[in-house]
Amino acid sequence: MLDSALDKLAETILGLDEASLTSLWDQYKNRMEHFEPTKEWEKAVIIFFIINAVRAKNHIFNEQIVRKREIGHPPKPARKKPDLRLVK
């Protein structure tokens, strides 16, 4: 049951837009930094880390895509000048 709940939560989080989440980062960081023994503070901490988790996931994902592309298409060797000589 817990696995199912976490899976649904992850699906929901994956559907969120990183740019929209990032725009909320400062707001939840500030809430988290100002401790209050309340449920709202606890939720702010969880939300802050969810935002960071999505950002980290996307960063890792993008790095891996770039790396795989580079492996699949190695850079072309630099063209060297042909060995030419003047013939009269």
C-alpha cells in the first residue's frame, strides 16, 4: 500500500513543470528557514525538497542525454593540412 501511494505521488510530481516549481523555490526556502512547530512548516520543508529533487532529477537526466549523444557521435577529428608540395 505504501509503495502504491509513493508511486502515485511520484507520478504526480513528474507531471509538474520544473520552471513553475523553481519559481516557488525561494518562497519555500524562506518558510523552511523560519522554523515553527507547525504542520505548515513541515509541509514547506517537504515541498522545498520535492522542488530540489525535481531539479536534481532533471539535471542528471540532461547530463546523461548529452553524454549518450557524445558517445554515439564522437567528435570529428580536426582536419589537418594536406601534405602538398609545389611542382614546376
